Amino acid sequence: MQYDETYSTIAKKTKKNSARFAGAKVTLTIWVTELMTGVPVNQATVLILNKTQETNQQGLCTIQNFKTDDRNEDILVVEKGEDLCMLVNFYSYALDSNIYVWHVFDDRRLYKPKKDVYVKGYVRLLKLEQSSLKLNNYGAFDIKFKLPDNVNL
């Protein structure tokens, strides 16, 4: 098994109704890229519960009318060749105005059996704000703002 082809997976749900409640039908879009290069992964198999799709040349696949009954048990699995990536608890609750965000990392990508694993993480309360911005012809934008003296970095 080659470990230099580790994948990064982003899953995004789009709510058609209120997706906050179990049993809601959502559209699930999955984007699979190589972790080191960011290059999209073509023809990777994406599995979640009883749904299976394959990524296209842009590394994307979409699962329509995905019904979730218990979000805590959903595990997204991406496979290509002998490589495997699993994503758990990937739901975002965009309707909440204050949510906790977290980032966890370890001291290396790969561990040998019986070795100590060191994990560090940060948790912050994210207070969501809303504003408008103008896009250019390419759909891009730029913004400028100043960080306050007491910002938590």
C-alpha cells in the first residue's frame, strides 16, 4: 500500500427543507483531492450508508435525496485502489448562529504499531455574522479588515 496518495475529502450538504432534523432529504456533494497536491481524484468510490457514487474528473460526486435518520452514525468512505479515507460527523449546522469549530492535528501522518500518538487541538466559539460582497467577472472577491487587539488566534 502506498501512503503517498492520501486523500482529502470535503462533504457538503445542501438543505432542501429544514435539514436540521433527522429524516430530512438533502443533496450531498463530495469533493475528493490528493492531500499533498490538491489534485482532484477521478473515479474514486464514495460510499455512505446504502449509497455509492464515483467521482468525476474534477473529483466531485453528488448524492441526491440523501436521507439521514441518525447523523451520528453516518460514515463517509472514499476508496481508490488500496487507499481509504473515512469521514465521520461531517454535518454542519449553518442555521445555528453560534457554533463551536475545532481543528485537530497530530505530530506525523503515519504511525507504527505500539508507538505513542500525540494529538493537539483547538476549539473556538464561532459567532456567525452576515454581510454582502461584490463578485468580479470571475466570481472572485477580496476583502480587507483589521483584527482587534484581543483576538483569539
